[in-house]
Amino acid sequence: MEIYLIIMLVLMIFGSLYSLHAKDLLSAVISYGIVGFGLVISFLLLQAPDLAIVQVVIEIVTLVIMIAVIKDTTEKEDKQTARFSQFIYLLVLLLFTIAFYLAFDKISGSLSPFGQHATRMATAYTQGVHETGSANLVTGVVFGFRAYDTLGEATVLFTAVIGVLTILRLKGKKGE
Amino acid sequence: MKGMTIIVRKVTQFIAPIIFLFGIYIVFYGHLTPGGGFAGGVIMASAFILQILANGEILDKLRKEESGLEFLESGAILGFIIIAGFGLILSSSFVFFSNFINKGVIGKLLSAGMIPLENIIVGTEVCAAITTIFIALVVYKDEVAL
């Protein structure tokens, strides 16, 4: 199973690299779809069907909206000139590499192996799922133990819709 | 916005109700099978988006639908908080989001107390939100063109 996961991850990396260097924006968006649908297969391989369902639907809707935006605006990308010299970019790259290496070296020593959730809350959730009465563990956590988080997510979506309507509306609603 | 050919329209007429029904199934069985309010809500919204893309001429009617969708969305958020408040008032433990209804047998459709209710409310909210964003993108673009 792990070899399939590695193949999917490599494919996703190639898809994102191609979408960075594509000539026009339409092929960039479509090759970005490789990343999304590769993520769906990765979720299925990791046995997370809840996440896979959400990801596949969101990916389709996002792709439709992005293609509609590109069809209405332009397919050419703006040319951007380099603002700094190559030396500064290389220096920043080196610094970030060293910082990430040190951080991951410190963090990965204190974690349990991949796939073995040893945190205290995770074991408490899996053992206390019968208290919520839900057969689906994920829904039991999201709407039972973590209902405050769900309220926050719904509020974020509501705020996003308000923002979209406020920015896109040109005329007032009552007075023309 | 122009619609598409008659082949696309007829196929959409067959497909869109099935997609909508599947979204309702995902929402109602969220506490038993994979899925839930968020996934089912987006599936229901995608049925509406398919209809709008196929039949573009119904756009004039959509201007009236938009305020209804906003009402639905705001009402769903309010309902979520009200259900949480019922948990605060009616339960014996006095906790926000307390699951005070009888849990029932695990695995049955009518079980898990308040979780199916919360699933339905969140599904309504997500469906209204995504459809509102898409309708706003389509309708206000036409206003710019005028």
C-alpha cells in the first residue's frame, strides 16, 4: 500500500510543478486538478473515506469556478521581472533549508511512528465514541466532542459569503 | 449567460435530481456512513450549479432566489446556535451543545440524539452558501456587462 501512496505523492509533485511552469493559465488549473484528485486517492489509500468525499466534491466545484473565471478574464499570465539578485534568493533558500531541517529534526524525535496515534485525546475519542451514539466515528467527533469547532467552521463559511456578496455587488439592493 | 445544447439540457434533467437525492442521503446517513453535513451540502449545491450551467436563461429568476438563499443560510446558522442553546437549557448537565435527546441503538437511522439534526442544519447552510457564491459570481458579472 505504501508504494502506491509514494507513486501518488510523486505524481502530485509533478502536477504542481507543471502547473507552476505552464504556458497558459487553463492548463495550469487543469494540471492543478492532478494534485486534488491525487489527494483523493491518497485519502482512500489511508482509509479516510470522509475526507475523500469532501475533497472530491470541493475539487470539482473549485475547478468549475476557476475555469469559469479564466474563460471570462484572460488565459495569459502576467510577466514578472525579478526584483532582487540571484544571490539573495539563494541565501534565503539556504536559510530556510537549514531552519526546516533543524525544526523537523527536533520535532520528529518526540513523535510516535507514522499512523500510530498515541496522543491522549485521540485514544479518549476512540474509546468514548459510544457516548455520542454515532456509528460513524468522524461525525461523532465533529458534532459531538468538537461541536464548537463545527460552529466556528459554519461561521467562517457564512462570513465568506457575506464578503463575496459585499465585494461583488455593484448596485445597492434597494436604491438603484 | 447562454445555456448549452439540448443534449446537455436533457441529460441534466435526468442527472440533477439524482445528485440532489444523493446529497440528501449523505446528509441523513451522516452519523452511520462516511459523509455528513459538509459533504452532503456541497453535493446538493453541485446539483444547482449543474442546472445553472446547463440552462443559462433562468438567470432572471435567480435574482429573486438569491435573497431566499441568504435567508436560508442565515437561518441555518441561527438554528445551529438555537439547538446548542437547547442543550444548555434542557439538559441536566447545563453544557452548550449537550446531547440531551435519547441516544437510541447504535446503527439505526433514528439514533445518536442531536447529531442528525445538526447534520441537516449544517448541510442546509453549506448548500445555501456555495450556491449563493456561484449565483453571485454569475449574476453580478452580467451586471458589469450591462
